[in-house]
Amino acid sequence: MHAINYESPRTVDEAVKLLAAHGEQARPLCGGTDLIIQLRAGVRRPEHVVDVKNIQEMRRIEFSIQRGLRLGAAVPCIEIYENGDMRKYYPGLTEAAHLIGSLQIQSRASVGGNLCNGSPAADTTPALIALGAKCRVVGPAGERLVPVEDFCTAPGRTVLQPSELLVEFQIPSPARNSSDAYLRFIPRNEMDIAVVGVGAAVTLDLNDDRISEARIGLAAVGPTPIFAREASQSLAGKRINDEAIERAAQLAIAATSPIDDMRGTAEFRRHITGVLTRRTLAKAIERARISPTSR
Amino acid sequence: MAASADGQGYRVIGTRPIRHDGIDKVTGRAKYGADYSFPGMLYGKVLRSPYAHANIKSIKTDKAAALPGVKAVVTADDLPALADKMEQAGEQAINLSQLSANILARGKTLYDGHAVAAVAATSPHIADEALRLIEVDYEVLPPVMSVEDAMKPGAPILLPGLRNKDEGPEKQTNVATHLQFKRGDIEEGFKAADHVVEREFKTAMVHQGYIEPHNAVGIYNADGHATIYCSTQGSFVVRSLSAAVLGMPEGNIKVVPAEIGGGFGGKTTIYLEPLSVLLSKKTGHPVKLTMTRAEVLRASGPTSGSTIRCKMGCTKDGKLVAAQIWMAYEAGAFPGSPVGAGAMTIVAPYNIPNLLVDAYDVVVNRPKTAAYRAPGASNAAMASETVIDELADKCGVDPCDFRIMNGAKEGTPQTAGPPYRRIGFIDTVEAIKSSPHYKSKLEGRNRGRGVGSGFWFNVGLQSSAIVNLHTDGTASLVIGSVDIGGTRAAQAMIAAEVLGLDVNDVRPLVTDTDSIGHTDVTGGSRTAFATGWAVYEAAQDTVRQLKERAAKLWEKKPEEVAFSNGQFTAQGDGVKPMTVKELAGRLARTGGPISGRATVNARGVGPAFATTVVDVEVDPDTGKVEILRATVAQDVGKAIHPSYVEGQMQGGTAQGIGWALNEEYFYDDKGILRNSGLLDYRMPTCLDLPLIETCIVEVPTPGHPLGIRGVGEVSIVPPPAAVANAIAHAVGVRMTELPMSPPRLLKAMLSRRGGAESQAAAAGR
Amino acid sequence: MAKKVVVEATINGEQTEFLCEPRQSLLEALRDVLELTGSKEGCLTGDCGACTVIVDGRPLCSCLMLGVEAQGKTVETVEGLAKPDSLHVLQQKFLEHASLQCGICTPGFLMSAKALLDHNPKPTEGEIRYALAGNLCRCTGYDKIVRAVADAAQTLASGTGQGRGGRLGSGPSASEQTERFLQGQEVK
Amino acid sequence: MATVVIPAQLRKLTGGKDRVEASGRNIGRLIEDLDRQFPGFREQLLQDGDVKPSIAVSVDGEMGTGGVLEPVGENSEVFFLPALGGG
């Protein structure tokens, strides 16, 4: 690995100053489970590594049924699924965090790092998209909110300017009779990168068994994570039945532009997108029926 | 005196003591190759070709050499040119000029990752940075990645000098060897068949996947002598090959075998060892090289991918009458795939009167293959054992009964001609047939059960052993066979059995090439068999000498002294029986210390057979296969330490399941390896496997004092076929390609359903 | 070359100071600086688990953490597992069950298993397999490793009166693991 | 006389015969006699005065370890086959 300088700011303000000072030559370090591998491979060669894990603001999980969730970008996955509120109100995002790599990886990897790495296959991203999460980005010029589905621009690329920092995710409080789910397909039972990942969040109208709102996010089936807009909208107001779910699955497939690689063929990925969209919606709906927000 | 090989009356053999080296390995104290460091040690790194096939026009190293901290840069020009001919090296015949060209490319790179240059620097990071500064001018050539492409007329030629007997001395070719085995009359054979199944199979190149990357520390001294510390399966083969590649006298190199973190055949040759000495010679410092995982996958020796056409016929009552096989194996960049073994194992478990096997060793732009656990046999069994399962289905015969009906036994001719002596193939099938697993009922949709069998030769070769009896009556056992999976314990148990000592009173020690007689690799499942034989004889030699001492004390002739159950006795008055411990205390006054010695070039090696049953469940929507249950039965001759015998059976089964389902080298159209890491080279995790049940079958090897058979390899042979057969019975598709990964299996299932629907449509239903 | 940094950490119970370059991983710091070579390098990408250590109670891959990140942290490695006069029960069970063949993956498995039992003294087979899924073993097929961890859990449990742990063939399959977390049935 | 079983690819030397008789108290002498009867065997089987590393010899069902010095009995059955190793 080339020589680097390591800095460990304690506040967002300090961090942003450091990033601004070094510009292209700085890279934030969180869990390091992607960055350290890239540094070793020489894929990224920043002179300065800015460790943002020790910034308390980026390590908090703040939830209230009124205000929803503020999830620090640097919270490691293991702290997400150990959190009772997360398990209870955001099971889909929680299971995505629980699926990433191994326990060893989950001890380090963060949802923010997962997103900033810009991989189309990031497990937590479709779950965030499904929940309508927004990224709070802070830079020298101030801060802005970016919807997760607009965050990645190409493999390994995001909307972040060199001096900007993703500080936290803001996720709406779960609506009545709503829940979410995330499923991915991998050839083994652990350790793999998603061949396809599907996150879904649904809100139900239990009076006449309809879906009032749905959002579907897709991973590993295009150059960036995908918000399957048409598929999501197609479910709004529909009765819960196989026909509606099948239509959504077909529209989800239509939203993909997968490639052939060592993880699967494009043809296979399209097929699995359909399978997982059906399974994920069914799981989210089942959860929403008994959701803690139901009473 | 140990009891006879019928397995009765052993005191130590067959028990499960804690391995002698265990405590070092659970406390982190055991020293593996990469754990060695020396004062002033430098770190070496290797520059590797980014192209699958290219001419090297020039290499500029001055910028790299100028980087602060860099002490030396070497290329193939720093190694002697060697004769282009086969030499014997331990258990393998090897071409030294090709071996050298694989360690540092000469003029041409032949695969993605082929070593081109090496540097030594004061830190591994500086060495890494230095690699980026070496300028290589490549002329990129078209890569040849498959045996089919390599065998096409006009295919790009990898090795300009390569010729074969069929095509003659004029013709440049990628086909290194054509082997043929013939028996009976193949046409007549198929005429007599009621059922014939013929299929073409493809199996992917796969890697042994040992967790410890290759490593070496070289220390060259001004007197022309060098020491190499490395993790290897054979310290003597490292010495002879490194000496040849470096142009040094063999005696000037001492190889100290470190603990080894897995090998499975992949550490029976050399990669970094001569470079560590070369760089040490240039710098005057010890130099350590370790491969990264990507280097291990790109540039060490995996095993061959293959194409196999298998046609077999049987009568309606299930008697095999004919088999015709065409097989071509990827050798990698240089000749030497295990296709010969594949040809001689593919129908080895069966008695087939009419047989024709054609086998081709083909060079392609992939890493030079190395041995991998029963090399060549798993590919072959994937073909023959699935075809046999199909024939059994056609005959309506239980797959175990079909194998028993046609199974090879004593006297059955092997593929290459010689008849079998006593073997336990049918015993393994019967063990599976009567196992709780096979007797259990498998219920549920998309679930199926499959059986497969496998054969492996095992080898004998040379081993040495020394037993030093100490004055306290304990013994140190010195051997040259590195311990890759618990063999120290087995060797100590054999010595303890013979000497009548407690197993913990024998301290096994694996030593370096200067401290023990020649010992071939820990490979070919030979260590318990051949080194165990040497240990047995060395212990007997110790007993013989002890009898002389007892005779002295008792004023008797040595032949009057008897030894049994750890006690020396003789007839007559004044003779008080003595134990080995008691006698050991009297050595000084009866002639001095005792060392028992023996060397063997072991004959009469007994082949091994295994039969495996697997239950699977297939996800019909995704093609993902779950292994529900697996049981393996293996003829081990005599289990010295049953826990480690079971471990070999379970480990081979796990590797075979990985080979069956997800492991494969994935090259792009430019011949670049796309999955050179353990994230995408998918070996089974412990969530992918069930507990693996074992049935130890003991049919002693005739002639061996303990009846031992090698146990290390054959268990990897049956699983791919067993899994394929289980999938066929679960979802009705016959898979003919490895790995049977979700995309492949899903495609096969969808096309079958598509076919069924179109048939239904055609039938107007 | 960036200059070296002084790092203070508690390593296997000892307050320790060491010098390392920012680009050196914790694994390099342990092996090359502190000469604690029990943690092994298998892949440098966090996929094999041979370098697993426990940092502030969490198992992680020391190849994917910089040495400088250990500042102020508590690090446990395989070298700290045994007491001077006795092995850790996991070490003892690995020996009794012949859970190691080549032994290169053993330190990592021991640390992952310790992290599991520290948080969940009564794991099911499914939970054991999930906790060890980040550690690759190529020799054993995992059978004897899973048995050893289950046995160690039982021994610990009976010793501490926590009832029987480590039930083989019981509990959820791999695919059921996540659901259990969500239902809060398991505290990791 | 010992019986020598000829590998498929050397049968061109024996006019297609798969079994021939030859004499010699060891493999070296046996190969000399084979070469006298069917010129070409020496070149096919020997290198530097010993059996080629790529070839294994089986005498009466047992793999030989003695190369040209491997003893051959009056009525032995001798096979020449490819040598191979293991993992």
C-alpha cells in the first residue's frame, strides 16, 4: 500500500475542514471493509485517510414514533440489528444490515460506508430506498438532503463532492400498518455479494385489504442501486393478490439493466429480480399485517 | 510387538489421543512459513503478467531499483537456462526448463498472473510500490482458454517447441500427450448392450483452496550454502527443484519445513522458494516472500478443467458390457495435467470387459496445474458415475446394487492392465447401503438422493524414520514427512504400539532435509502408509537392539529374549521381566544409547475406494441447491487415529461438494481471471454444509505390517457425481457441467419445463 | 513514507504501546511489530477469517483495520486465550474433537467462537454455524469444529449453571437466523 | 519367458500384439530382449539408462520401485503404464 496519513476528527465540522483542506487527496474511512481493500489494491490512492467513526453525531441511532429515525452514517451494522427499535420498526433495513458479510464485517461496516462505496450491489441501499431514506450531507458550504436513490451516480461514484461528508440518514416514521423487508440472492448461504437484492416497504389499508403505498429498491441489477418507480406505483391502491404482485415483479424486471459477470448472467439476474420481488413484497405485507404500528 | 494386521489386539492404534502438536496450534505458537522472521530480513514481492498470453519485448527495472528501500530486482535473466527434458522429482516427473519458466517467465507470459520479475525491499509496502515502477513492454497475443480451442487446427501455439507422437516431430501443437487404454472389443461390447447412455461433460478449473498462501524465507550465505524456511508438502522436493532452478548443488540447500496451512497437492512444487534464495544472494539479507490470495488463485497450481465424453452400455439386467471415453484436460501453461490418472480412474471401480479410453493433455493460457487431492479423478467420476446412475435408473436397479453387481474385486483387471489385489470397493457400497442415512426415507418436494463412488491409486515412495530412545524410557521419533493433518500423532501411535510405550512418551518431530534421510512429499495419501511403515520398522529395530541389551544383562543370547506387551522376558532363573523404560535406564552400561532406524521405498501400495450418498433440496425458482445430508464410506485399510481418518473423509467430501456447486475459475474473454479472491471463488462456509457422517471400512492392504491404506484423497472423488445424481432425482434434470451453480441449474430446469410445455402444446393438451 | 505513529492499546490484558505506520493493518502491527504471529493472514480481504481478533468485545478481521485505529481499544488475540496453567475450554475441545487438521484457520475460529460464547452461552447448531460463517476451513468440512464449539458451550453452561447449551441438530437453519434476530429471540 | 502386456500405444511396435513373451532377469534385460524382437522399445521406455520418469512398471500386479533393476521372474506378468502422483 502507498503511504498514507491518518486523521481522526471528533466533530463533523473538523472532518469537513480536513476533507476540504485535502480535497481529492482525502478519503473518509468508516468501517474500512471496502476502503482498506481498495487502498491495498491501489484502486484508490488518497494521501489522507479521515476516520469518521469517532464522531459521536455519526454514531447515533435516534428513533421516535413521531419524528422517525435518524441513523448515523457511521453506525456499524451490528449495532443496527442489536437495536430493539430498529428490529421492531425497520425490520427490512435491519435484516439487510444483518446480511452484510460475516459477523467480523458487520462489526465494522456501516450503512453510510456501504452507500458511499458506490457499489450497485450494496445490501442496505435497496432497503434505504424502500424506506424513502434521505442522506444528510454536510460540506463547507453548508448541508443538503439527498434521497438515497439519487446518491449513486455510477459504479464507485456518488454525488458527494470531495469535501462533503455523509453524516446521517433521515428516515420517516413508519406509517400505520406498514413494514419493510429485504431479500438478496447469493450462491452460498453467507459471505457473498448480492447477485440480486430487493428491498420493499409497504403500507396497507387493512379495511379492504389494499396496498395504499409501496416502494421497491433493487441492487446488483444495474450500474447503480435502483428505485423501481413504476413497479412501486403499480401497487398503490391495489388489492393484495398474486396479480398485483406479479405485475409489480414484471415492472421491477423492466427497471433493471443487468450484466453478465462471475456472479451471474444478465438473464439469471432478471429472472431472480422477479422471484425476489414477489418474495420480498409477500414478506413485507405479512409483516405489515402484524406490524407494531397496526394498533 | 504389534498385533497382526487383522486389527485385533492393538493397544494404541485405533484410539483417539490428542495430537502432539495440538497445543502449539490452539495457542498460536505453531510457526508457519509466514511466521518466520530474521534480523535484517527483507520482504519480496512478485510482478505478474496482466495478460493471458504475451511476448515480453523488454523489462525496465531501473526506476524500481531506485526507489528508497528497494534492495534488489530480478528477472528470468538472473536464473540459469535449463535443459528441456523430464526429470524425476519425488513422486512427479517434471520438466525443469518449464518449471523455471513458470517461476519467472522467459520471453513469454502464458497466463494472467505469470511471474515476470521480483523485488526485495525493506518493507512489503515499499516492495509493492516498487512493482508499480517496473516497466514491461508486452506484445499481446490471442489467448487460448479451452481445450476445444487449443486443439483446433490453426490455434495459437503456446509453446513453440511442443510436439506429440501422434502429430509427429514437424507439427507445432498444444496437445502435449495422447494416452490410450484398450481392452476387449468396443464395437462388440456395445452390440451386447440393451441400454446405452452417452453424454458430454465439462468441469471447471478449481483450486485446492488451502487457507495459507505460499510463502518462503531464503537465507543465502557467502559460502554458497542456503537455507529455505517454507510451508511445503515436501522439503526434499523443494530442495531438489530449487537447486535445479538456481543451478546450485542440491547439498548446498537446506530446507526447513515450517508448519503448513493446507496443501491438498498444491504445495508439492515450488514458486517462491528459489526467488527467496536468489533475492537473498543479491542482497545479502534474509528475504521473505508470501503470496497474496489473488496471487495464489492466479498463479499457483489449480487443477484441470476438462471435457469428457462418456459412453457406457449395460444389459437389461444391469451388467456393464462396454465403456468408451474421450477426455481432454487443461494442463495450464505447461504440460502435465492429471489426465493420465483421470483415464485410469474413470471406470476403475468396475469390471467392464470392453473398454476404450483416449486421453489428451492440452496446454492453455491458464496457470500450470498442480496436484489436487486424487488429481484428475473427480472430473472423471463426475462423468462415469452420473452415466452409471442413469443406466441404473434405466434398468430399474438400486444404484448401490448396480455398483455391487459390477464392482471390481480381487483379480479384476485395472484400466492399465494389472489385476487388483485385495480391495474394499464393494464393502464401501455395502456400508452406504446399510447406513442409517441410506435407509432413511427422504421426503419433501424438490428433494433428491444421489450416490457416487470413487477410486484413487495412492502411492508408496520413499520415507525415513529414526527412533531415539532416551534414558527415561521415552522416545523421540524423527521423520521427514510434514504433518498436514495430524500425521505426527499417527506416526507416534505406531511407534508407541510397537515399543509398548504410552503414546505421550513418544515425541514426534518433523525435521529438515539435513537431519533425516530422503523422504518424499506428504501427498498421494502415502504418509501413514509409507512413512508409517518406516516408523514401524525403526521401532522394530529399536526393539531388536533392546533385546541385545536385555540378553547382555541376563547373560542370554538375543534370540532367547522375547518382547510382548511392553515387557522383555526370557526363560530361566534370575530373569526378572523388564519394561522398555526399565531397560532404557541401563543403556549406558550395556553399550550406550540406542537409535532405531529404517528407510523404505514402499511397495505394494493398496488403492482406496469411497462411496458417498448425498441428499439435496433444490429451490425451483432460483436453482440454488441445499445439501441436507451427506454420508461417506471409505476403505482405509486400518484406521490408526480414527478422528483424523474421519477428518480426511469429511474434508474431502466438503471440497467435493464445493467443486460440485459453486467453485470455478471465471476468466473473461481476454483470459483475465475475474474471481481471484475468496469472495467470488466460493468455497463452502460452515453454513453451506451439514454434519458429515462417516463409515470407516477396514480392508487391510496385503503386505503392509499394519494393513494401512492411504486415506487422504479418495473422499473428494464421489461428491460431484453424487450431488448431480441427487439433483437429477430431485428435479429431473441431468447436469453435465461443473459447477452446478444456480444460473446453470436454473437454466436447465427452465429449458426442461419449456420443453415439457411445448410437448404438451404439441400434443394439443 | 508517512512517519510512524505511537499507538496505545490494551492487548491481551496488557497496556501496550507500539509504533506503526498508518498504512499498516492491525494484523501487520500484531504480527510484524508485536510478534504476535498467532493471528494468520489468509486473504487480506476479510473473506477467510484467519486474522480474526476481538476488539472491544467484537470479532473482526484484523486485516481490515488499521493499526492506528486500535488507539485506546482493547484487543484480544489467540495468544491471550489460555491461562498460564490451563487452556481455554474452546482450545481444549478443539483438541479433544480433532477440530484442526492443518491448524492455520484455528486461531480465527477460536476467536470467533469465543466472541459467540461470550454473548450467547447457549447457541444452537444454526447459531454456531452463523457465528463461524466468516471463518473458512478447507480441511475439516467444519463437522468437528461445530461439535467442539457445541461441546465447549455445554461445558461452560454446566459449569456456570446456565443449563445446557450447544445443541447439535437443533434450532434454526442458516436461513432462519435473521428472522430470529428481528424477533429479538437472540442477544448477540 | 515372462509375459509382457503391451500398452495400446506401443502395439504398433509389436504389429498390434497386446501380449508378447520376453526374457531377462530384470526389467533392463527384459527391455533389451523386447528391443531385439521389436526394435524401438528401448527408445520408448528408457532414458539415461533407466526407465523413463513418466513410465511405471508393474510386475505380477505390484508397482515396481527398482527401475531397470526391478527383478522379473521366469513366468512373471509385466505391465508398462504411465507414472502418476497424488495430492
